[in-house]
Amino acid sequence: MALVIATVIPILTLVCLREVGKLAALYAIGVAGAITINVGSCTFARNASLSTVQRILMGAVMVVMGAIALTLALYENDKLTFPTNALIFAVCILGAGLGARAAIKGWQRFRAAYPMPAAELVREIIAPSEAEAQRAIIAPEQPRLLVALRGPGRTLNYAFDEAQRRNAALFVLFVRELAVPFPDRERTRMGLEDDKEAQALFHKVKEIAKEKEVPVIPIYDSGISAADAILDHAVTLGVDCLIMGVSKRGALWRVMKGDVLQDVMEILPEQISLLIHA
């Protein structure tokens, strides 16, 4: 969605403003305003490890760039004009950005104030009934299978059939890949209560497990590398076999983000067999 918005806005700007001079003014105020905001934020950030001299220099840059941005906002064709096209553009962009930020912050506060429905939903998915708990008791000699997937489908059905055939326990792993690596991973990592796609998958897993009477343990994880998470759980759980499906993402995505299946194949320990369901 972010990529679509970032593509549509420049297109609309070029459609509405075709004069090079006006486009140059928009570009200039955008650059000057961005530098002013970024440098100013660093200057007044108390937790930033900057010396007094560095803060003074950055503050001077902020003042100069702010004056340039203000000049661009008030002058058009060497005349004092209000409002200028550049000013309207800057106000619209800032308003949209701050409005989106306020909406997200408000939604987070709402979720924090009313967490019970999501928590109950997670407990309903994870907490098994008494009969399911008995099936989930894994004997030391019982085979263990791990299936890593992003949603219900043929790979999940194949994993259940394979677990039934081997009389094995089945671990179902859902890994939510994060696009941005957070410095404090434990504090900012995503949880199951925030992931509707994972909740839908585990609901389906629970239904199939009840039907086929296979001991199932759902696992949710999030991180910047799905391959690392899959390998970590496979080794930690001591599984005998890892089941994965072929990625349905396009070639461009695999070139930019890498192929999870290929990454897993290269590092998977020899004692763990790999079943690929195409």
C-alpha cells in the first residue's frame, strides 16, 4: 500500500502541475523543509549523543534551511504571494502525514485501552481443550514434523496427512517478516493478537487437528528473516522433518528480498529432512 501511495502522489502532482518552474518550487521547498525538520529533530533530541558544538552547528543549519523554506513558501516569481503553490503543497503533505500519524497513535491508544477481545481470541486459538491437550502430549520417541507456511492451503493439508501417516506430532509455524529491523526487538516485535492472518491460519489448524486427531502445536514468530526463524525453531524443537511450500511470490520479490526456501536449504542440518510441497 505504501508503494502504491508513493507512486500515485508524484503522478498526480505531474498531472496537476506541468510547468517546470512550479515543479522546481515544490521540489525545493520539499528538500529545504525535510532538511529543516530532520536537522532540527536531531538538534533538540535529548537522548542523542551529540556534543554542544555539534548541536550549535546543526541548529545553525536548521535556521538557514528554515529561512530558505520560508522564503520559498512566501515568494513566487520574485513577488510576495500568499498562498503560493509551494506553501499549499507543503501544508497538504504535512497535514496528511501528521493526520495519518495522529490516526495511528489514536488506534494504538484504543487497542491499549481495550485489549481483552484480542487477548481472548488468542487464548481461544492457543489454549487447547482438555482432549486436545491430551493429544498434544508428545512422547519422546514420537516423530516430530514442522511445517512453515503463511496461510491455509494444500501444504497445510499435506502436512497433516504426513503427520497422520507417520503418527507424528505437528508443529505449525507462522513467521511474520518485518520490513524494518528494530533496535529493541523484544519491545517492538509483533504479536499474534495484532496479526489477523496468523489468527485465521491457527483457527483453521485447530479445526483440521480436531478432525484428523493429530497433536498440533501452533507457533508464532516475527522477525526480519523468515529463514532464520524457521531454522531456529527446527533445531530447537528437534524435528525430524521440515515441510515447506514453494513461494508464490514473483521473481522481482525474490531478487530483492531473497528466497526463503533456498536460504533454508543451504543451512538446514543434515539430520533434518526437507519435504517440499509444490
